[in-house]
Amino acid sequence: MEMLKVEALDAGYENNVVIKNVNFDADIGDFIGIIGPNGCGKTTLLRAIAGLINISNGQVKLRGKDIRRINRREIAKRVAFVPQMMVPTSGFTVEETVLLGRIPYIGRFAFETDKDYREAKKAAEELKVEQLIDTPVTSLSGGEFQRVAIARALAQEPKILLLDEPTSHLDFRFQVKVLRMLRRLREDKLIIATFHDLNLAARFSRKLLLINKGEVVAFGRPDAVLTSDNLRLAYKIKLEARKNPKTGKIRVYSS
Amino acid sequence: MSRLKNRLPFIIYLLIVIVILGFLSLLMGPIRISASKILFSIFSPGEDPLIYVIIWQIRMPRLLLEILSGTLLAMSGSLLLGISGAAMIDNIAVKSFYLLSCVIAAISVFLIVFGFNLESLYPWLLGSLAQTTWDKVFIAALFILAGLIVYVFYYKDLNALMFGEYTAKTLGVEVKLIRMFLFAVTIIISAAAVYTCGLLCLTGLIFPYFVRLAAGVNYKYMIPVSILTSASIVILIDIFSRIIFPTELPIGIMMAVLSGPFYIYALHRRRLGL
């Protein structure tokens, strides 16, 4: 059974359905990029998959089970979410921030165990922030903090990792660095991330999900999704998608 | 940066401050007792019956109640911050609360000036630490114990809430339920604070806000630090009020007056760009 199945999903906020009739499924090893114009519902879709908002119709299924029937703590052990622009909170070191990811594993009347510290350390190492472990998060650079935020999500040992614009506030070097790290994690996880930058999305995602006004325009391999027709439909301006003959990667140009 | 790495020494400094202030507080009173005699009476009570009564039946319960009041205020103040999330000071409840306290203070000052007898209302409204008994101390301690248990088992949830409602949810925190529960606990602890030092003392709920500005919002450390800070402030305020008004000005009035500037600062911090 597939890790994640989204069926005829309508979701949104009170009296405001943002996502309409979204269908797709995905499995461990996938890296799905969600793209689309501003306000098209990218973030809302991620939140619906994380079980954070109201599902008015359809279903989000984790291994065949409706997410609304799984309790929050169990969801937290399987699905982790890295919000856009998580604000560094004063008073926390890197280690303490990453340890927050262990909350679903710590019993109500229990404390962090050695295993929790080990998992936090492992997550920090994977994102290469282990040397910053005692640094207060407020003194990190944007790129460092974004990696800490991802490490916090990894400490949840999720099967599905959701990231909302993981690269939006990073300079070019860090964008590539963070995405390379994510790509390495892909083997035993399903990664779903939203993107503004179509070229970054095309370069790192295995599949793209293009949405417009809450509805899916196209879903599939980057070269199948990033066609001039699809892009015009979603972005309302003329964009041209060209394949680089050397790398086989697709690039989008405005013309 | 170092303030995070070395939190333990900071907590120890605060403990030392409390011990010093506590000792000063024991020195205060209409009957002069020398420091050495007080020390002697603390470590071997019962030598001098008069000093024993003054220290152990009058000054010590009062001091302890000051510390306990500070603790209760710190607990409910920090919980209130945690429940309302990041934007506590914009919280209308807190603003209106302070307004209410000010109105009560103004009315009581007015009534006192015009010679009304408010004595029966004092303990409840203004809060007086005079004539503190051990019973009162024990009851306050009971509430603090309950509060500490909640803090030990819920600081994780409070920390998660500091990163926003969505993040807390994705960490498995049942946000609505936890907020309701913690709010109930806050009300009970605030009620206990009113019991120990009067309604006006609730103005002291602002202290944890400043602790948070200075020390950050990690609840693992913030609650102990605000407890120690608030307890020191209450002792200090009581010492002041006894120096300035030897006739015993109720602690609540002093608290309201002295915490006023803090509220003004907190409410206008953003506007003033401080």
C-alpha cells in the first residue's frame, strides 16, 4: 500500500475551501515538488497532508488509513512539517530546538531519554549543524537556522517530510546545499516540498505537482509537467520550458 | 551567547540574591534584633523565647509567604504567557486586568483618603502580609506543589506552543485541550496568589514577561528563573514598603504602583521601538 494517498481532497479554513479535488499518491523514495502561483494553495495542501486543517471532502490516507482517524501523536511520529519562516525563538539552543522533534516519543510523565538525545544528534549531523549544538538559535544565520528547523523535523523520524518553501530565504549557495541534503534523505522517506523557484524544483524533484487556484493542473515527471501550455495555464504569462541536452534537466525561461 | 550555555550559575546567583534579601527581610521590624541573633535563632531556635516568637511566628512566615506569593505569581504569569502564545502583551485580557487593578487601587486610595474604614476588605483586595500565619504558608505551598507538578510534566507542550500552533500540532500536541487544561491550572494558581497576597498583587503577573525578554522562552529554564526573580521582587517590594511606610502599607498597593511602569513599558515597547 502506498505511503500517502490523497483522494478527491477538498480542504481549507473555516468556510473557505482552498484546495479542490486534489488526487495523487506517493511513496517512500519520492521527492515531490509542489509548484504554482502565489496563493494557489501550496501551503494549504501541505497542511492538509499534515492533518493540520479541516478536510471538508475526500481523504488523506497514510498507508491506507484516514489521517483523521489517527491521533495527533501517532501522526507526529510519521509526518513532520517544516513551516515557512519558522522564527528562531530566544532561549533555545540548537540542541534544544532539535529535541522538540522528540516530543511525540516522550511519554506524558517522562523525560528525554538517551535515545532522544542520540536521535537529535543524528538529525543534527545529517543537516551538518552538529558543531553548533550549544549555540542559541537566535544567533544563527538564516541558512543555519533553516537546517536546524529541518533537523528538528528529522528528529521526529518521519516517513513523510513536508517542507514549505524550504529555500525561500536562503541565498543561492544554501538553496542548493539544503536541497542536496534533502535529496540524500530521500531513500527512506517521502519528501514533499513547495517551491517558488521552478528551476530549483525541476532540478531536485523527482515529480512535480503543479496547482492553480487549488486544483491540480499537472502531476508527473518534471519534463511532463513543465510544458509551456501547463505553465501558461497556471502562471498566466508566457514561459518557455527547455531541456538542457547535456544534463537532461529542464529549465524554464520567461520569454 | 554565554547566557544560554551557563544557565545553572545564573540560577545559583538568583538563589544567593533570595537568601540575602530574605535575611534583610528578617532584620526588618519594629523590634530591633541584631543579625547575629537572627542567625543564631534560625539555626538553633528556642534559645531566647522572645526572639524565637518574633522570628519563627511573625517574620519567618511572612518571609516565606512573600517567597510563595512570588512563586505563585511567576507560575501563573509564565503559564499565561505560554497559553496566549508569542503575542502575550497584546493580549486584551492582560491589559484589562491591569486596568481593573488600577481602578481598584484608585478607588481604595480615594476611600482611605476620605476616611472610610476598609479594614475588612484589606486582606482580600489589597493583600497584607502582616499577621501571616503558618497555616496560610502551608496552603500556599500546597498549590505551589500542584503547580510544580504541572510544570514538570507540561513544559514540553509549553515549549512546543512557543513555536506556533501549527508546529505544536505537528509535534503531536493536542493544542486546544492543553490550552484549556493549562488555563484552568493558571486560574487556580492565580486564585491561590490572590489568597496569599490579595487581588492587587496579580499586577505581579507581569514579572515573567520581563524574565522572558531577558532569558528567552525555554520553559525548562524560564519557570525556575521567573520563580526566583518574582520571589526576590516581592521580598524587595515588601522591604521597601516597610522602610517607606512603617505603618504597613498593604503589599498589593506597592505592587500595583511599582509594576505600573513595567506595564507601560511592555504595552508600548513596540511603539517606542525599544
